[in-house]
Amino acid sequence: MSQIIVITGTRKGIGRELTNYYLSKKNIVIGCSRGESTITDKNYRHYKLDVSDEKAVIKMLRATKKEFGKVDILINNAGIASMNHFLTTSTSSVQNILNTNFLGTFIFSREVSKIMMKQKYGKIVNFTTVASALRLEGEAIYAASKAAIENLTQTTAKELAPFNITVNAIGPTPIETDLIKTIPKEKIEQLLQKQAIKRFGNFDDIKNVIDFFINQKSDFITGQVIYLGGIHN
Ligand SMILES: NC(=O)c1ccc[n+]([C@@H]2O[C@H](COP(=O)([O-])OP(=O)(O)OC[C@H]3O[C@@H](n4cnc5c(N)ncnc54)[C@H](OP(=O)(O)O)[C@@H]3O)[C@@H](O)[C@H]2O)c1
């Protein structure tokens, strides 16, 4: 049966890959990013917005509710990273990372939950990173923004459980997208060596975990953070 799936950050990278994957499974995907999308599938809608722009997000979700009547799944994928020693990190960089990663996840979760509560069904998947579990040097602000998302995941899982809404998070290892393009090769290699399974993650690894979280049989799975690669908190 076709589901209505909202995915943030769909222009490129993991978000784009997830969009094409769920479209190929005959779902309807409503996506967004700051740039235009080149996905032309008739079951895809794109909104050009910043996830931290509350008004634009509310407008997007109002239009979605009007057209499709419901939202089954929310995947809070949009995110940015910045590799920097915390001593040389500017306040504006911190604000930018927190706005996109944490505030964006918060606004989408709150607004989509209002729709899901009424239908008494919903699955929310958030994105964290192994950098948070590892307290990775050079990633202090990015990791902290994702730690906040993990905590939000666990608390909202409790607050939304009475409405039959589950909230879980996936924490990928490095995956070869633009997000990690500027990180020096030796830094990535050091990170891979900290994993139980010492390889890059790939899109199929991500889809596998998200498929599990959004499966209707996973109704008893909530407030969980699953890291790839054998990392634990
Ligand atoms: N790749 C990795 O190694 C890795 C590892 C762990 C976790 N993750 C997480 O996985 C998620 C996806 O990352 P990725 O690797 O696919 O990154 P990516 O290739 O850089 O793509 C990021 C996506 O988010 C969108 N985006 C960024 N800021 C936005 C904003 N303020 N508002 C709306 N959309 C925004 C971008 O589109 P626009 O530029 O058009 O806005 C783009 O579609 C992120 O949450 C990231 O933290 C990735």
C-alpha cells in the first residue's frame, strides 16, 4: 500500500537516494531542501525551503495534508557538518549547525506529529552520527547537535507513544556523500578504524535500518538509536 513519506534534505546525498528508493516502492514522497530538486517522478513533491524556517515548513505540511490527507512517515535527514576544533569555531557556525540539524528536526517533528496524532499512527526517523557516540575530536558542534537529536528522539518517543507514533534514530558511519568530502582522508581512515566493522557505510545500510524502523511490525520499537558499523554509546 502506498504511504505518504516526508523526507527532508532530498536534493542530494542520502535524502535523494531515500527518495528514489521509496518512490520505486510506489510511495508518495514529499521532500524539501534549500535548492531545487531534479527528481521528476509524478509521485514526488519538492519544497524549496530551509528546514529551520518554521513558517515555510508549516506551509509545506499544510499543503501536504490538504493534498494527501495524512503523513505516515517522517524522515528527518537534512543535516550539515563542519569539521573544526571548537576553539576556532565561530558562533555563526554553531548557530547554523544547530538551526539545520536540531531546530529543523524539532520543527518537522512537532508539525508532522500534529497530523500523525489525529490519525493515531506515525513513524518518525531522525538522523544522528557515530561522531556523537565517539565524541569525535574536530566534530564537537556537529556531534553535539546530533546528541541533542538523540535525546529528543528518546523523549519524544515517550511523549508520542500514546498516539501510536514511534520515534527512532539512525547513526551512520561515514558514507561517501558531499557531507564528508572536505574531511582529510587520514581522519576518515582513523574513524573507520574505531568501528567494529572497518568499512564505509553505504546507502543500502541506511535503507535497511530505516525499513526496519518504519515497518508496521516495528510498532514496539521506539526511542532507539541504531548506529552502523558496530559503534555503541
Ligand atoms: N555522509 C555521512 O558520512 C554521514 C554520516 C553520519 C550521518 N550523516 C547524516 O546523514 C544526513 C544526510 O547527510 P548526507 O551525507 O546525505 O549530506 P549531503 O550529501 O551534504 O546532503 C545534505 C542534504 O540536506 C539538505 N540540506 C542541508 N541543509 C539544509 C537546510 N538548512 N534546509 C533544508 N535542506 C538542507 C541539502 O540540500 P540543499 O543544499 O539544497 O539544502 C542536501 O539535500 C545528515 O543528517 C547527516 O548528518 C551523514
